[in-house]
Amino acid sequence: MDKDYLLHKWLRNELTHEEREAFSKLEDADFYNEIITSAKAFKASKFSKVDSFEVFKTKALEAQNKKPVYMLNTRKYLMRIASVLVIAFGIYFLFVFNPNTQIETLASEKTTIELPDASLVSLNAYSTISFNKKDWKENRLVELDGEAYFKVSKGGQFDVKTQEGLVTVVGTEFNVKQRSNYFEVVCFEGKVKVVSDTISRLLQAGDSYRILNNMFTETTTTSIKPKWTENISEFVSVPFKEVLAELERQYNIEVTFKDVNVNRIFTGGFMHNDLESALLSITQPMDMTFELSSDNLVVIHAKKN
């Protein structure tokens, strides 16, 4: 697993059992745990500045790389202690004064999170949500970058904020997808209000709201939940490049193409558990073929007549 990813989650105390085992195997895991132990010995000061993760990482590396030449070199020994204490203060204040929780998934990864009110959020691959635990009772707000399926517990207003628009509900099930030039909300139960730029709609169960490449469309669905939660990506009248982008996210691969019009409209889907079958299901209907040139590179091109 990526070291920075593990360190992010470790700082927020959000490591899963599997991730905790991976973290413990890091070469400098003992060093970071030493810092946390030191941090717990201090009391917070409301005038102190919170170090960011990047600042923490830089200081940690600097402190770790300072190796004393002699055990009795007092000056270097004290400098090392000072470096550790600076980092310790930064981590302590990060824990105390930063109430935001952030969860992210990597390519080919999905996860489900329970929010403080027992609402459930399922995150699709390569997506991020953040929310404020401390302020949750007064302000049920989730910020989303990517795609997520929400099962919202009854209560006050619940908002999902994305770069493309705001989704507001009271208690319902819905899916929000926000990618580059793509914003889609599908309501599966209850009612959902969606506002993006000047376009505002109140969705009922089965309604879909989509803005793709600045074009707004409304459709309906008979599905009871998004197909991606069942490891199937499904598309209705989207440019082929959107399909390729989702394929990259689900399989953690890189796709290139030759003599292919990636703006052709595609309707169909692919499974998430077999790359070759997935490629066949999206290339055959488009009269294309593919080559698996390496573990993480796929070349798609038009069939030769």
C-alpha cells in the first residue's frame, strides 16, 4: 500500500486491520509511533499553529535522517529531541483542533462508511468524502469528490456538496457522481433536491439528473440501487471516453487508444472482477479490439476491415 496513504489514515486513527498490519511493517513505523507517544504528554494551547500532513512528513523525514555521530554529542542529541517535539506538538494539535474526517478510496477500491447519525455512505473507486464530526448534529454536511451512494437516516437537513452542485435531502437513498465535466444524481428512494449553477430540480424515486459536458438531461431508472455497488459499471448514452475513465478507476490500469473516436456514444456496461471480460463487453459493441500489453497498460483500437 502507498506509504503516504497509510500515514494519512494513521494520523486520523482510521486504519483498518489490514492497513494497520501494513503500517506496522513500514521501515520507520517505530519512529512515527515514538512521535505519537511524545505528543500525548503535552497539553494543547489555543495559540499554537497546526502543522499540515505535508509539514509533518517533511519534519519527520528531517528528524529521522539526523543520525548522531557520537552518543555523547549533546548538541546533536538535543536537536533531535527538539525536532521530535516540534512534530509531536503539530500532531497533537492536528488531532485536537481538526474535527474533519476524510475517507478516500484508491483505484479498484470500494468502501462503506457509517456517519455519526448511522447514515451509510458507499464510496466508489478513487473517491473522497469529508465531514465534521464535532458539528454533525447541527450541520449534516458531506463534501464529495468522486462517486458515492447514500442511505440517509431520518433527521434534519442532509447536504452533499460537490464542485458541480449541491444535493439536499431529509431521509432517502441516492447516488451522486461528480467527475471531470460529469455531474449526476439518481434518487432511489424519497426526494432529493439538486442545484447546479442555475438548474434546480426536485427528484422523486427513479428520477435522474445529469450534466455532462455542460449539457443537462433528465431520465428515469427502474433500478433500486446503483449497479456499481454490485461490481457492475453501467452507462446510458455517454461518450466512450467516460467508459474508459471508469475502467481505469475500477481496474487501476492505464488505457490508450489508436484510431478510436472516444466521443462516440456508448450504452452498456462492464463487470469489475474480470478485466478481459470487461474489455470485451465495451469494445465489441463499438467494433473495436484491444491488446493487454502489460499488467497496467491496455491499448484499444478500431478493428481492421
